[in-house]
Amino acid sequence: MRIPITIGKYREVPFESVRGQCDLARKNELFYLMVVVYVPEEPLIELKEAIGVDMGIENIAVDSTEKYYSGGRIKEARKHNVDLRSRLQSVVTKSAKRHLKRLFGKENRFARNVNHIISKEIVQKAKVTSSAIAIEGLSGVRMRITVRKGNRYIHNSWSFCQLRQCIEYKAKLAFP
């Protein structure tokens, strides 16, 4: 079967750097070809100072230059989506089910987009000032902290690991 493909903005990656395997995944009647690409790491450059990044729920990130990256938009979107889902789930109609299906993953995509925007700003600031980035280690935070029942959804949907991964891979690409 021949399937036409559209390659995104990473098409500049030469095909000789493709390594290992590729997976064909299907999600909501769309097929995605996920290809593993080898990008060689270049030698490290000399850094002058460090920018510390503290992560939280109210402010997604705060860097050591006192720049606050607010989480208000994500918090509002989550509250809206929880209310909407609860209303739609209480109504058992076909249109409500279709609406729920359309909403699936919307909140996660929005949070991922905000994380990408924040990580891009942090890495750009570090690149301009030739600074290293020091990120707060939050591994195991969900196990250490007890949260009230009403705040569990907010606490468990906190995407600090995703933000950390975004900062790491963008920093590797930005600092040759």
C-alpha cells in the first residue's frame, strides 16, 4: 500500500543520519511515521554563568533573573475543561459523546504548547547571555507530598517533567 507523507520542518535532517528503527503509529484515523534520527553532539562551549530555573504550579517556572512564567492560562484551561467534561459526561447523548471525543487530549496539547514557549524563552535567554541552565530536580515529588482531594487533579496534571525535557533538548540544539 502506498501512503503519501508530508515531512515537517525537520526535513533538513539528511536521511543518512536516520538510525535504528521507525514506527508507524495510528491515532484518530491519522498515521504518524516516527523515525529515530542520530544527531551528533558537538563539543561543549565555555559558559560564563548559570541561570537557575525553579518550577511550580502557580508560576510554571521562575528563573534566577526574576522572570516569572505564569501558569494562569493553563490553570484556567484546566478548570474550564473539567467543568465542561463533567457537564458532558452527565448528559448521555450522542452529541455529548462526540463533543467529549473532540476534546480528548486538547488540554495536554495546550499545556505542551505553553511548555514549549516557556522553554524556548529560557534557552534563548541562556544562549544570549552564554549561561548554563540549572533546573530544579523534582523527581518523586508526587510520592513525597500529600495533597487534598480537591487539589489532586491540579497537582497530578502538573507537567514539570515535560518542561524539563523541552529545556534539555532545546539547550542541546542551541548550544553547539
